[in-house]
Amino acid sequence: MLDAIYCSEDGLPSTALITTPFRKLAGMTSSNLGLADFQCVVADHPIWTRDDAWLDAQAEKLADAVRKIFGL
């Protein structure tokens, strides 16, 4: 999260991949650093119990979210 924020501050388009339990922490972290609107890509939690089909679908969903954040 911090690396993504610092890269973003340096002009490098960045986001962080987090899981749902970390949304609040990510929001507080970015707000504390003055980037309240910093966007993260959020994966459903947990991921380690999921099958390959779920992981494939999740990867597509996350890729779409990244493209949206970066305007692609």
C-alpha cells in the first residue's frame, strides 16, 4: 500500500491489491498520507480456499478494476 502511494506521489500510475478485510486500513492509510481518493483494487477474501475457476473469474474482475483506475 505504501509503495503504491509513494509511486503515485512520484507520478507513476499506481494502485494496491488488497483483500476485503483491509479496506478500512487502506482508506485510513491513504487518508493519513493526504490521498483520501487513492483507489485500491479489492479481491474477495479469502482467496486460498477458492478453486481455479473462481480465481480465473476474480483475476478478470481485478484486471477490469485496474484498467478502470488507469483509464484504459
